[in-house]
Amino acid sequence: MTSYSVGQVAEHAGVTVRTLHHYDEIGLLVPSGRSPAGHRRYEDEDLDRLQQILFHRELGFPLDEVAALLDDPGADPMAHLRRQHDLLTERIDRLTRMAAAVEHAMEARKMGIKLTPEEKFEVFGDFDPDEYAEEVERRWGDTDAYRQSQQRTASYTKEDWLRIQSAADDLNARIAALMGSGAEAESEAAMDLAEEHRQQICGFYYDCSYEMHTCLGEMYVADERFTAYYEAIGAGMAAYLRDAIVANAVRKA
């Protein structure tokens, strides 16, 4: 009959030799034999018992309860295995849910701007993007655009955000100036600026289709927060930009 040394068993089972010595000392796993020199020798049935011990330990059972379960003369080995299978399946389900929750938290965290409070103020002024992160995730979290935006912005530095903000400020100023000149929102110049607005979104955040861009334009008018942002740049600018965006989409079509 094949037998194994304590070192071989420890290596195969992924435990320490000291652990096996302890199990022997407390009577939990007593090797079936000894070598002529008195060293522990384990047989296949010992390895089966060790597997049961490790199953129960993995499930959180203390050693005295493991011993009681395994030494119960009325215990059915198959019943033991079924119980372990049920407990392991339940634990896997719980760990899977936990992993999903952690993954969700990681993704949500990516939406936050990785800047200090001082840097945020320098880039965004009084506007705090973290304040709207939960709403953004709730409204668009299941979209490809949201996931793409998360991936891109997660690596942005303070300098990146300053560059993006500068580009947006420059574009908004030119839109306001064009509107102030009396040019119609359906004019070529206004549509060109609307297209530049769409391209900024594509370049900095996510691939923005003309249809999606039109939806954004409608939101600029429907959501008072966006309206207030554009109205602070120029009176009537939210509606003007919306109309230019719609005209640009029609021109493309």
C-alpha cells in the first residue's frame, strides 16, 4: 500500500508540516503508520480524512467541531459530502455577490474626479462633479457611453481637465459671440460650432452620435441646471445651442 511522508502530504494539501503535526497531536488526523525510524506515514484513507478536515476548515468550522463531525459513528459519508457541497455553493454565491458589489463600487469610484479639493476648485470652480456622480450612474450607468466615459476620465490628470475645461470655455465663448451677432441657430456658422461641440464630447468623453447629441441638446433646455449653466454665459444660449445641434444633425442626415 502506498504511503506518504508528512512533507509529501503537506505539499500536496497546501498546508504546513507544523499543521499536520498539530492535527496528529490533538487526534484529529493521526497517520496510519510510522516508518522504521519513527516518522509519520500517511495512507490514502488519511488523505481522504484530511480533505474532509480542510473542507470544514474552509467553511469556518472550529477543529473540535470538525473532529466531532468526522468521528460520528452514525455519520453517512455521502451526507457529509452533500452538506459540504451545499455549504460551499452557498458560500460561492455569497462571495460572488460580494465581488459584484465591490466591482460596482470600483466602477462608481472611477466616475469621481481624481483631484484634491483645491484642484477641483481650480478646474471646475464652484461645480463639484462628484455631487452628480450618483445621478449620472443611475441615469446612464447601463450605457456604453457611460462605460466609455469612465474608462477615459479615470486616467485624466489635473492638466488634462484644465485643457478640457479651457477648450469648452473657448467654444462656449464663440457660441455666445455668434449668438450675440444675430446669426441664426440654423446658420452654417452655428451648425459648425455645434459640430465642434459634438467632436469635443467624442474626443474627451465618449462616442457621441448625432442622435445622442440631439438628446443632449434637449436636456440643456429641459434640465434647469444645464439651462442655468448656459444662461450664465449668454441669455438664451441653452435654446440657441439646442437649435444649432438639431440643425447640425439635420444637415448631416
